Amino acid sequence: MPITKSHTTLQVSASGALGPLTPEEALHFERLDLSRLPRHVAVIMDGNGRWAQQRHLPRVAGHRSGTKTARTTIETCARLKIEALTLYAFSVENWRRPKAEIDFLMQLLREYLRQEMPLLQKNDIRMKFLGRTDELPRGVQDDVRDAMERTAGNKGMVLCVALNYGGRAEIVDAMNAILAEQNGNAGKPVITEESLAQHMYTSGLPDPDLLIRTSGEMRVSNFLLWQIAYAEIFVTETLWPDFNRARLLEALVEFQKRERRYGGIREGQPDTQKSARVVGE
């Protein structure tokens, strides 16, 4: 099928926005249909510790290297005009880690927010934080609030950072918010999928179309449990610090190969997806 002039123009424009491409990046980019990109990409950034261990470095070195990958991922998604990007930065379970590592992560986050603010503003990115941020150290809370206020007027991609986040905790918080609103109402409280969605941390954003997990682990780790109900999942063995722009473009290409049916099937259409078959069928 010939490529239309408008599609060619779109490709050239986006390629220019991304800047120079390596041969591997160009290979993936040529296979990408920019009219069918996911609206919302979510990422479980896993493998920092193993990356450092392989290099006989302390775990904190992996976390610091991972911030460079985050920068590349954020800027690439913003330039591709993806509507929202959510990064899983710190879970409610991560408080079980050694105190020294937790303190480093909190300090690294504060440094990142200050150092990357010019990049966020340049790319017209609006920041949003998902999680129980009121339980974070006071200084982190101040920096989080400052980042949201300084980017509130931006109109480009929404960058969501899941911080002190847990999928189950989010659902509990949403339920409590609904019950608090309905307390004292004469009618019997009614909770629907729509009302619950309006009280989730991600209210106002589309659900993720694509969930990326690095380091090869095959689990969702209590991340966006409500929102990823029909997300396509891309798992790569690549550790997060090594997840470069080529790997991101590869994930987007793979996403576009999937047939998204949301539990349905068109009449007369054969079921060709192995994942939908019953084992032993």
C-alpha cells in the first residue's frame, strides 16, 4: 500500500522532532505508524539494582543511571505527542527497603525535579503525582507541589510519577472518597465503575494502552491495577538503565501489532490470538 503524502509529512516531522536517529532507532521508527500511537504509556522501571550488581557497583549507582533513561523516555514520548506517560518511581512496599537506600531515592527525586525542570518546560510537559504523597518527607512534598504548580499551565504531555503508590491503596482511597461524599445522603450509596474511575488518582486521563516492564519480570507489581484492565503488556529483558530510545520505539512498534478487542470479537472473525485460546483446546 503506498504511503500517503500526509503520512509521509507526519513521519518526517516527527523524525525531525526526535533529532538524529541511530541506525537501530531509524529501523524501528520506519515501522511505526504515528497515527496509531498509544494515548497513555505506563512503565514499571525495573532492574536498577541488578544493573549495578552486574557492574560491581552499589545499588544507588543503578538508580542514578536510571534517571538518564527516564529523561530519554520522557522527552521521546513528549515529542511523539503521546498524551500521558506514567512512571512507577516508588511503591508503598518500597518502604521495606534499607533506610539508606530510601533516603537516597528521596534525595535523587528532589534533585531530578530541580534539574529537569527546564526540560519539562521546554517540552510543555505537565506533571502529576499519583499516590499517597502526604506521607512523604516534608521536603519531598514541597518539591512535588512546586513541580505541579510550575508546570500546571503546560498543555503538552502529562507526566505522571507514581510515588508512594500502590494499586490496592488507590482503590481503597477512591472508595473512601466516594463514601465520604455520600455520607449523610438519604439514598443508599451506589458505587459504579464510572464513579470509582472519577476518584482514582488518574481521574481525567485515559487508561494506559501500553504497559512496559523492564528486566523480564512477569508481574504487574500492584501498579495501576484498575487502569490496566485492557492494556497491552510489553516485557523486555533489558534492565531499566539500558532501556534506550531504540527499545522504546521497539515497544511502540510491538504495540501496534496487537489486535485490541477489549473482550469482544467481530462476528464471523476467527480467533487467531493464542492468548485468547483455552489451554489444551
